Amino acid sequence: MNQQESKSWPPHKREEYIRGLRNPVGKGTVEFQGQLQTLDIFVVPIEMPIYRLENGRTIDRQEEYVAKNGKPADFFTRDVESWEALSAQDEILQGMVNEAGLLKYFRKNKQTEPLILTQDGRVVNGNRRLSAMRKLLLEDPDSFAHFKHIRVVILPKSVDKDVDELEAKLQLHEDIRADYSWTTEAMILRSKQQIYNLSLGDVARMYDVSEKAARQKLQMLADADRYLNSRGRPKRYSELRKKEFAFKQLYTHRQKIAEAPQADLFTELVFLLIDQPAVDARQYSRIPLIQKDLPRFSQAITSELAASTQGQNASSPQAPKASEDARLLSGEDSVIRELQTVRLAADPTNREKLQVVVRDVVESVEAKRRQENVENQCLDNVAEAYTALENAINCLTADSNLTGVETHLKNIEEAVQKIRTKMTAYAED
């Protein structure tokens, strides 16, 4: 933790200092509690404010920190004054400061926009900027002495929901939404819906997204949790920041599958693609192909798993279980067979062999598609030519320019005759 944060003032000292603030250096406007409010700008010691642990921008990184470091689930929510939690928050913010280029910015620029604080000195907007300025001041107190005091505005008396709505307005509107990871956006929606018992529509309006988009984000987050838990890496959201497209494809194309077992199998197959370390757009573009040809994938996987379970050594301790798996996979009850396929597809011990199966089926389907495209090329071109001729007929009027039309028609007639001749020859072969 940086030196400034370790010297943070206790709450009673912050509140007393804020109550005694006089001699503002300017005015700032903030849309708060449903109205545009003009607030005084004050200059305060940089060690006075503390980070607001309820900061939506850091919510997914907080959960990841908790999981990685074995902290209790309420580590960041139990005590907003906890030195340990504030220290962890500073560590998180330092990583975000580097990503956002704020250190580079503040090496060359002074603070212009004031931080927004609650009446007890917690930072509603500007946590990353505060972290960057503190880091630079600690790094070189002389060169960055101008950061010893910073500009702030103090919000009027409010409740947490007022502050969350302000944060939504300031940080999650469309012009700066790209600054948030997709998992962060979804977790903000989920947490505020739970905290305030809001309907999906209400929380969507609060964060300026459509209800349809909010529903998609929440389901994508649920899929992300399911994926990470299944891989034994719960809350490692940072691993998925560049895989948003895959989860969007999963959400979109799973909706086209009516039966639950098939939808679950599709999910497990997409997870196998997400396992791949490289971010490959072509790889994720195969997700619609899997959905469209899911029966083929299901059959190939069932065959592979059945053969694998039947081939296990009869003297093995797992032999009775393997025998039961094989019986269920080869049974006549399609529902039981599908459920067993899903269960075995989700088994970590089967992932390596299923990666091979999925790759082989994908390559087979793609090869068939390429062949179909070649085979249909003549038909497609003739159909396109017919459509063009139909359009020509419809737009032909007494005022149409007919220069050269007769020549083109003659060429078309000759081309049609050549096609007929070739068709006859191939038919005889």
C-alpha cells in the first residue's frame, strides 16, 4: 500500500475537517439527487480522502482478489474503514492506473477536474486519479509536490443509492463505457439489483442500458461464473476480458436450442473453445457452426465417450462406473442418453479427448460446407442472373436507355446455350 493511504485520517477527523472547510477555490456542477447542483471546490491534503470500497469499477477485481488470496467473501464490504481492505483496494487501483495510462498523464499534467467525495470523505469519482497522484508523490515528493493538496467537491447529505446513481451517470454512460470490462459492467448490474431489490428494468434504466442488453450481460456473467468454476478458477475474471465475443456467441446461439440437455451440451462444447489460450476470432466464429450441426457433434461425442468407457480395464476400480456410463450412452432412452453425454462432456478427465473430437467434427463440417459452396456456385450465379433480368424487366420503360441492350441479350442467350450444352454433357456422363 502507498504511504499516503497508510496515513489516511480516521472518519471523525475527516468529517470534522470537511465540516470546517471554508474559502472555496471555484465552483463545480454535478447532477445529483435528480437535479443539477452547483458545489464548491476545495483544496484538501491528499491523505484526507479514502477510497470508496463500493466502487463499481473495481467490483470484479475485488472478487478475484478475494478468491486468489483466500479472503472472506465480505472482505471489501464488512468495514469501509478497514486498513487491510483499503490496502488491497490500492493494489487493485494501481494496476488499473497503469492500464489506463494515468501515471503517464499526471507526470505531465496537474489535476484539473476535482474528485467527488461523500460527506465522510470517501471518493465517489476519481479513485484511480487519487491512486495515481499518490503514487507519483511518493515516487518523487519534490517533482510532484503540487499533488500534496488536491481539488475536491463534497456532495450534500445522501444515501448510498444516491451515490450509486451518481456513479452510474458519471462512469457508465456510453461515451466512457469502453473503459469498463464486460464482466465489470455485468457485476455492477447484478450487485445493484440485489442490494436495492430492483427489477431488471429498473437497474437497466439506472445504468442507461436496455433491459434486453442487461439480461444478456447478466446471463453472460452467469456463464462466465459457470465456466470459471468448472475449470477450478472461480472469480478469475481477468482471464476472460478478451473473450467477450465467445460468451456473446454462446448466449445468442444457445437461445436457438429448445431442449435443455442439448443447450447444456452446446455450452460445454463452447467452453472447450474458450479453453484455447489464443484469442482467435475464427475459432469463436465456429460457435454458430456447432449450434447448427449440434446433432452431429452430439453423435460423435457419444460414440467417442462410449468407446472410451467400454475400453477401460475391467479390473480397474473405475470399471463398474465405466460400465454403467457405457450402458447409459448406448441405451434407447434418448433423454437419459443426452443427459449422460452432457455429464461426461463436463467431466474434466474427458476434455482432452473431446477437444480432438470437436476439432475433427468442425474440420469435417467446414470441408463439407466448402464443397457445398463449390457445388452450388453455378446455381447461385444463374439465380443471381435471373434476379437481375427480372429487375431489368420491371424497370424497363419508354424512356429507358436501350443502347447496347440488344448486344447484351445476345451474349446472354449464347451463355444460356453454353450452360445447356454443358449440362447435357455432364448428364450423359
